[in-house]
Amino acid sequence: MEDNYEKYAIAVIIVFGALIIGGLMAASIAAGDQSGFLFALGAATAAWIAGHAMLFDRPGVYGLLVVLAALLAVASTIVLAF
């Protein structure tokens, strides 16, 4: 079985960074909410680095960064909603 981490790393970078968290960033800019934007920016950065952690075969770092990205995305959503 061939382990091809590059495909999965690129998928993580694209899906989390560009689509999901990019939408949060755009919504925060449209609402004029600076803290929501910064939370979303932190989530995008953590997700982007998580893709590289997967690429360099660091599963512990990858898991930590994905959890951090999810928490920051939730924080951005909560700040934007309230």
C-alpha cells in the first residue's frame, strides 16, 4: 500500500484554508467585525500549517493544529453571530 500524504495535505490546505475559513473571513469583513476576522485568520493559518505537518509526517502536530483551527473557527462564528 502506497502512502501518498501529498494529496491529503493539499486537500487540507485547500478545503480548510480557502473554502470554509475564507467564507468566515469574508463574512467578518462584510459585518465589520475585526475580532471575528482575526479568529478566522488564525484558523486559516493553523489549517495551512496543519497541511504542512501532514506533509512532513507529524501526526501529533497535525492533530493539534486541526483542533486549534476548529476552535478558532468556532470562536469566529460565535463572535460573528453575537
